[in-house]
Amino acid sequence: MELVDKFVNDPRNEVASPAPAGQQAAAGAVGYVGQPVERVEDERFLRGQGRYIGDIKRKGQWHAAMLRSTYPHGVLRSIDTSPALAIPGVHAVITAADIDGEIPTIPFRRPNPTIAPYAQPVIARDRVRYVGEPVAMVLADTAEIAEDALAEIWVDIDPLPPVVDPQASASGETLLFPDTGSNIASVFTADSGDADAAFRRAPYVRRERFSTQRQTAMPMETRGLLAEWDEQQQRLSVSGAAKLPFFNRRAMAQMMGLPETSVDYIELDVGGGFGARGEFYPEDFLVAFAARKFGRPIKWIEDRREHFLAIAHAREMEAELEIACELDGTVIGLRGTINVNIGAYVRPNGMTPVRNVSQFLAGPYKVPNIHFEARAITSNKTPAGTYRGPGRYEGCFFCERLMEMAAQDLRLDRLEMRRRNLGSPRFQCNK
């Protein structure tokens, strides 16, 4: 506390006041625009007074815990929840059978007919497609009781061959969605000039394979939700939103059959997001569904283990690319194919990395002839989404490795080769 008090009482950490009106006019500024403004939130964070979803408690709230598939691929035959319901303090177990009609699927931020069949259901009904997919949700007096009850649920799944490699998935030998006839959800093409002609005449050509490994975000605060339903006002309130409260609000209203004005999304302090926390996930719907069904506040906090299984993954790509150059290092063509392993379903913003890697792979370089195909390939892995510059990081890595290899082969200075190919004066750098 001594360090906290020292920081808080330091006059340098006070909020800066706007400049007097005359000075503002003279400087061409209005109000705070153009003026230095100190941070005002540090004191409560340093004193441990942040307000996160884990800090919120409601009278009579129930706690939720998710039962997740331990199989990457299989047919879901039956679920026996009776042993879990016999545990004192357990109030309900939600499965697909408790949701009337069709199981809702999670909307896309940018709808596209080709990806519609690959949307994620909020809970598994007939088939599971990745380890971590929700198959049931327990509601209990405490989080500990809910967690214990998960172990008492019996799930009968007939395993199917898992598909985890993009090349094997693209062959279509085992289909994740039999009705689609393909595991390729979408293809993005970047095309400029005549890449084939450029490669035919180029004095230097090199082809290489690259890959980037799967990874995910690791925020200090895992995901969490608190859903509350007001029966009298027919109003739903969801606390714990991160990054996309307005899209998630629209998605929730659509899935719950409510006017958008009847749904409130409340964003509290957030302990990190990195893109991955901002998606709409199955748990978002399930927690809200339970709050409405039982008229109780329902709280769910993700533990670290299920975070690895359930939050959107990212970055897993394989690329076969070619570069064509003049002997002086001028790049005249780039072409190739990128296979993006998007996992079992298309996330709400899951096509962004696929589009970006094809659109931005050439980076800051002026390349007159380009042809890239980026294929979104499904697999029995956790669905992928957006994470810190989705697709741009991967494309940058692929492009810069090609530039480095070409410079070495042509015996050119690696920096000079890049200078020769920069596409705009704003990218130029001094020698």
C-alpha cells in the first residue's frame, strides 16, 4: 500500500486540466482535443478496486458449469443426467433436448452463403466435432457443486475418424458436415496482373513451403458471464461483454427471439482480450437461455483448462508459395495456396484471417503480378477466430521469408532488396 499511496499522491499523476479558452483558440484546439490527458483509472486498479465479472454477485444466483466433449469427432447417442441431478444443490442440467425446435447457430459478423452450413450450434445434439464442444450445462448453488456434478453425467458417443490435418481434410475422405460434400468452407482469391505469365518469363523463381503453428490468446482474466432475466419487463441483461457488445447484443436478440432494445450488454473492467474474447460463444447463449428459463441470475466463469479447449484458436496455416524476380531483385510475381485450419466451425469473424492472409501477403511491396488462394478448411480442432492482427502476421512471415531467401540466392543485400520493392514513398527508408 505504501507504493500505491506514493503513486496516488504524486502530483504528476493528477488529471490534466484543459488549457484556458484563449490558449485553446490560439493552439487551434477545442476542449481536450490535442491536449495531454492523464489516465484516471490507475488508482482503483492499484488499490484492487477494479470491477470484473468475477466480482459481481446477485441474490439467488445459480452457477453454471459446462460439460464438454472429450472426443474430437463422434455421433452423440445419449446423455444420462439423472446422477448429476441427484446431487444436493444441483437445480438443473441443460442439454440439447431442453431447447425447443432447432438448435440455434451462432450468427456471423459478415454473413456469407458458402459458410452458412458450417455455423456452430450452441450445444451439440447429434454430433460432436472437437474436444471442448459443449454437450451439457449444470446449474447449481455454487460453482464447486456444478463442477462436481459434471463428473456424474454419462455421455454415450460413438467415435468417428478425426480429421486434424488440412491436406487430409481437403480430400473430403471424412466429412465433418456430410450434407456439404466438402470440408472447405470458403476460398478467398487475391488476383492482380498475370502471375502465370510473370513466372514463365522470370529469370529467377523459388518455391517454398511455410507453416505457422496453432496458438491462442491468454488473457489474465478468462471469460465470464452473468445473465439476468426480468420477466415483467421481458428484458435480458448480460454482464461480462468484451470488445463487441453491440454485435453480441444483436446476435443474442436474434437467437432469443427478442427485440434488440430488450437486451442490455454491460462491459465491465476486462483483464485482457487480444481479439479472442470478443467473439460470441456457445456459452453466451446457454447462460442467457438458462436465466430466462428459470428466472434466476446465472453466472459462469471459465476456468483456465477449459479456456485452452474452448476459446477461439488462431494462426494455424500451411502455405506453398512462389516468388519470381528479375536478377536485380525486383519482384515481378507472387503466387501460391494457403490452407487455413479453421477448426470445427466458422466463428462469427472466422473468415477474417483467411481473407487477410491472401489480401495482405504481399505486404508493403509493389508486386505487379499476384495470385493467391486462401482456403478455409474445417477440421476436428477447436474453431479458430481473430487474434492480434489475424492473417496479417502469417502473411508477413510468409512474404518476408520469401524475400530473405530470394536475396540470399541472388546475392543481394537483404535490406537493399526490400528498398527496391517498396511500393510507396511513405514506405521508403533512408540508407
